Amino acid sequence: MKQIILTIALFLIPSLGCMAQTDGVFKGTIYNKEYNVYLTIDFYANNVKVPGQEIFGEMAGFFGDYTDSRKWFITSAKCVNNHLAELNLTNDYGSEDLHATLTFNADSTFSFRQISGSSLKIARNRKWVKLPKQMIFVRRDK
């Protein structure tokens, strides 16, 4: 019996790393000025609702564009440690998805890096523009 409890505890403890925190680096809005895009995230409570698309319920966050209403949903987010999270994103049609990482850097910036899957695209002048595989985000001032 003790072995079963110990085994269960060993599997649950690593998953609590992100969930145990209520206020950390992976919560809030961060943005990239160059491409005019942002991430609204809460990897701790997973309670972000996409404005205008509340029908999809609460999730870990979303990737948005200040000049276009289309969104990429963060369908899952796993905190690997206090500075690194792994993300799965899908577009609002569900036709494209990707795997990415979000790293909190020593200079208080965030590095978003696409690992695999579809390319992130945004609409500019009625055309799709692929975003780079790696982008730097900064925290939005309140």
C-alpha cells in the first residue's frame, strides 16, 4: 500500500510545479511590438477566455493580433520549470496547430519558439504573413 501511495505521489509532484503557483511569470499579457501581436496567458489557473469566443470555454491562453480578430488558442501548457513552458496551439478554425516553447529570460523578456507543426500566420493587407519561428515578447505595462 505504501508503494502505491509513494508511486502516485511521485507522478503528481512534478505536475504541481506550474499549478501550485498562483502568481508567476506565466500569467498576464506579453506582446511583440515588431509584429503587433500578443499572448494573454495564465498557465497556473488555465482560466483565460478568448474575447468574443467564450463558447470555447477557459483555456491556458491565446495568441492574438492587435489589428485582426483571429486568434490562436493555447490548448495546453505545461510548465517544465519556473522559466520554461511547453505549449500546444491551434488556430480558431482548428485547421492548423503547432507545438512551441515559451521561455522567461534573465532580462525579463520572453522567447517564443515554434518547435513543430504549422507556421503562425497573421493577416496583413488581406494577405497571410508567416511569423518568424522565434520572437521576443515583453510584459505589457499596466
